[in-house]
Amino acid sequence: MTRSCYVDHVEGIPRVDSKGTGRPQSSPGPCIAAHLPAVAVVEDPTTSGAAGAHQDALQKGLRLYQTIFERGSFSQLVVDFPSFRIDVVNSAFCTMTGYSAEELVGHDAAMVFPADKNPTADIVARTADRNTDGYSVERLFQRRDGSILPILSTVSVVRDDDGRPVQLLVLSQDLTGKQVAEEAQRRSQALVAAAIATLPVTFTTLDRDLRFTSVAGGLDPRASGPTEVLGKHISELTDDPATFRALRNALAGSRSTTRTIVGDEAYLTLNAPMYDDDGAVGGVVSVSTNITTEVSAQAERLRAEELKLFVATHDPLTGLPGRSGLIEHLSNLSSTGRGAGALLLLDLDDFHLINDSLGHEMGDAVLMEVASRVSDAFPGLMVARHGGDQFAVVAPFAVDRAEAVEAAERVRAALDADVEFGDNSLQITASVGLALEETRGSSSTLIRDADSALAQAKDAGSGQYRVYDAKMRHEVQDRLMIRNGLRAALSAGQLRIAYQPIVDLSDRRIVGSEALLRWTHPERGAISPEEFIPIAEQSGLIVPVGQWVMNTACDDVLSLQRDHGTYISVNVSVRQLVGGGFADWVEEVLERTGLPPCALTVEVTESALLDNVGVIRTAFDRLRSWGVRVAIDDFGTGYSSLARLQHLPVDVIKLDRAFVTQLNVRAEARGMASAILQLSAAIGASTVAEGVETEAEAATLIDLGYTIGQGFLFARPMPIEDLTAHLCVGSTRPPGTPGTLGQVA
């Protein structure tokens, strides 16, 4: 019985002609997904039923191949040889290269390679050997948008009966992620290998079945090589009971040091549990050193301690000494009487953004690159990872200020070139703090001083450096004393409020007062608000302190408001406004004290309006809806824009004393004061002139149209008792005006 079978125009499948020569024929066509052709099987009329079933199976097999070809996760194409014309592509290949099937099929395969990376000659050479059915090779694709894509190509060669290649089936896999991971892994392995190479140790890992999974480091030449050990059970190398006991303890989560016998060789081994990603013990990691030639137990203990110290004092990511190693190194220098000439701490700026946006794997790769660059920048000096994204450099010799500045510049130069990882190009900067020999004490003191300098450098902006000195030490100590003292002052009754009257300029009648915070320290006496308010702002203490001021002021002036109709003005910090809940607790204070909302004015400095406008406006809108007034303090000094001002709910603008003191000196000051008065009227706000100290200033303000003012001319800040006593005797003129006795507070 005779039969002939052919497959007609099955794209991507070699055709067999009807003559039965077996020579595959290629037929260009579009992507299989777009135009999947039919598979035709011509059956000889004399064929048996079994043969028909065979042909049906062939047809199903071809269709299955088409489906696999088109839907496979790897990109695939069929290339005619030797023309290198693209016959067929699948959808994955189109997605990878950015070309459509119509743009690819029938064209030279060179179109998907960079011009200088055409692989034609290499392909011809690789397929010349008739025994070669395929091979794998890493190449570069050039996508339609011009970007370069690293790929792994697996090529299958289709040959005719004479062994000549006629078609190539190519499967390609994107290697972009693999290259980034491999680069990070290579650097990590290189750093770790360099550290391991300095010690005569062997690192091994075993799974929970106690079979070797990895071996690295300085294997003793008399022991088995790594490839001979992998996969073997520990019992094939030793039957030492102590070894098995230590390994079982490690699997239970305990660390121990044992003497391991392997053949005729003795090893001192540190065994520790090895944890998997879920935190479970997945095996054992062992660090071993050959102690065969040791002659005493004391020598063995010393070697064991060295191993423990290395593991305990070195950073596993970068291979650099860690914080404990840094402290030990500084202590050793101090014990020799030499001390450290300088300690440099550098902190990567905004490093958290790399972890947050690119992932911790990329962050680790950056840390390893920085470790390498800093080590190269300071050859011969100890470079340590101080923790997180901080690194330290120790100079064991005297360093002057000029040399310290040069060291900081060297850090800048080391990080100047962008860090390249795959498609990511990162610009890295670091803040630097230095502590010099003259500030040294204990290792902790030196680190603390360098850390203080680093904090000031970071406050100054990215890429800055600061050198610690005696002035900085005193400033740090004073700031610490004030911060701690202010915290205690709240409960110790050391805080008080002085009230400065606010008057009608025409008759000097008191219309209100401003609550001003004062602090009398038990040892230092009165501390200026200019000194402790910024520290309270930075530390966050301004929030509880501000609440105390608001509560106390509203309690104090309640009777004055009821009997004399005066109001109280209280300063608030932007930190109070944006911290959340400000309007709520102001409402609670008003409800508790019974003070009418219209008797309270909340003051905020103009500079506070530069940021967080939305949050501040929301809080102000709620306050004003109850009748609380809002004032902008120190107006004219904070660079707020008129556009922003017109959208903020403001009731009062307070003219800064910087303008008031110049009213009768510079015409420009009078012009500005007049303009601010007109601006206030335009937005429906009243004005208060601050810092009025002379009658001439008061007269000029009246001439310009100002009606309300405050300052030493009228009265200095005073205790609530003095202000109450004065108002209660029936006079509305504040102490300090002609014919009265002023109270100074």
C-alpha cells in the first residue's frame, strides 16, 4: 500500500514536498496568531483505517505544535538559512521587540540587532559543523524604539538530508532582570570572597538532612574539593558524636563551637542555624579552620575566638567591619595611647527613596557600590559600615581642619559618578560629619561628636559636611539641656505667661493683650524665648507647651473679657496646625473655660504660611466659623505671596516692628506700612502695629491710618495680676503711659 502526505503552508513548520524528498520548505507568512492556516492531509484511497488514524494524529500534533509555538512564554521566530529572512514570529517575540508581525516577516533578521552586533557571521560559523543541532548564546536585541535588550537565544538548527542548515528556530529570553541581579550578586560575592580570602577558613552549608549544599573558602589542600563534597551526608566525612550533636543543636536554633574530625584532619568549627525567608531554620552554616597543626588547646581557643569575632564584627552585605568592629578598632587605638586622628561619618542622602521606589535589592546593590568606592578613596584606612546607610572612616594619625575638609571632598569625588544598574542611573550624594583629634575621648564620645557634626551637615542640605568643634559641643550641650529642661518645666511650674497690652492708638485704651511665654530656669534663670522656642519646635515639645499656653491664657483672661470686653491673642506654631486635631482641642478649651470665641485671636507667623497651606486653611476655616479671629504675625518678613494671602482666611495683619522702627528714618518704610494698610483693607482685615517704642512712631502710625498698636511705649509684658489690677481700678490706660507706673515683666 502506498500513501503520500504533505503539510501545506503551516507557518513555522517545515514543509515536506509531495515528492517525498524530505527537504523542508519554508514559506513566509504573518504571525501565527494573526493568520493560523489549515493543516491538510491527503489520504490515499487505499489507506487502511489504522493509517487514517495515524494521519489524524499527525494533524493534531501539528496543531498542538502551532499552539505551543504561538502561546509559549518564550519569544520564538523561524529564520530561513542562509538568507536569514524571518519566516515566522510569535506574539511574545513581537512584544519583546516592539515590532508587529507584518514588520518582521519577510525581512532580514539583522533588523532586530544593533548595527555593530550583527550575528550573521557567528551563526554561519556555529552551524558549519553538521553535528551541531543547536546551541545557546547571549546576544543583544535592538527594539523598535532603539532601546537595547540583553537576551538569551536558544537556537535549533533544521538541516536537509545532506546536513546543510535550511532553517533556524530561535527561542529568546529577556535577561534584563537577571543581569541586574547577577551584577549585585557578583559584587556581593567579590566582597565576601575578598574577606574570606584573608582568613584560613572554610564556609559550608548543610540542609536539614545534613547534606552539603555549598562549600567555599580556604579548603585545606589535604581535604576533599568542593565538588566532591556537595550532596554528601556529613556521616560520609565524619562519625564524630560531638559534630552530630552540634549540628542537631544548630537545627534547633543554637550556636556552638566544636572540633570536627574529617579523616586525619581536625577542624575547629563554628556551627549556627541558617534561617529561610519565613524565619524558620532551613539548615546549618559552618565556619571551619584546620587546627591539625595546633599544639595546644589554648591556640585552638584563640582561633575560635577570632572566627567568632569576624562573624560578630563584620557586615555580611558589604564585607566591611560593622559598628561593633568600628568601636573595637577605636578602643584599640585609644589603648595604645595614639587615639584616632579623625573619625569621618557619611550618610547617604535620601537613601530611603531608593528602597521605596526601586526595592531593597537595588538598595543593597547601591550600598555595596558605595562601600567599594569609599574603600578605594581611603586606601589603608579602616572603612566600616556604621549601620543602615551610614559608613565610617578612621584615620589613626593627626588630622588638621584643612585635611578634614579634603577628606570630605574626597567622599564627594568618590560618589560623583552616577551608579549604573541595568536601566537605572542613580546620582548618589552623602552628608559628612567629622570629629578631629582634639575632640577625642572614648570611642563612644568620638562617634557621638562625629554624629553631631553629621546631623548639622544634613540640616544644611544634601552633600554638605561639617567639622565638630568646641563651639558645636557647647551648642549641642545647651540644646540638650534646654530640651530636657523644657520637658520638666511643664510639670515643675517654671513656665508662665506675660501679657502685653494691645491699645487703641488714639486714646491708649486697652482693647486686648498678647500672651507671651516666659521660662525661668532654676539654675540659669530667665531663658529667652528666642533660644528655647526653636528647640521646642524641632523636638515637638511645642505641641504640649502650646496647649498649656492656650489653656492658661484662656483661663486667665476670662474675667477680664467679661468685665472689660478685652480679647486675648495667642501665638501658635505651624507644627501645632499641621499635626492634626488643632481645631478640636481649641474648641475643647473654649467649651471648658467658657471664653467666647470672639475673644480669642490665634496668631501664626507669615513664614508658616509658605507650606501646608491646605491643612492650615482647613483649621482656620473651622476656627473662624465659630468666631475665633486669625492673625498673621510679623507681616512683611516672611515672603508670602499676595496670591496665597488672598485665599487664606485672615482677620488681622500685624505690621512687623522692622517697619515701625524705620517709619521716621526711611521713606520706603512709610510707603510699605501704608501699602500693608491698604492691602489689609482690600482683604477685609484689620491691622495692628507691633513694636511701637516712641511717641514719634505712634504719631506717624496715626497719620498713616493705623488705629491699633502694641509696644514698650504703652507697656511691657506683665503678669496677669498686674493687668487685672489695673483694669479693675477703672483706668483703661495701660501701665507705662504718662501719669501711670509701668510694670516690667
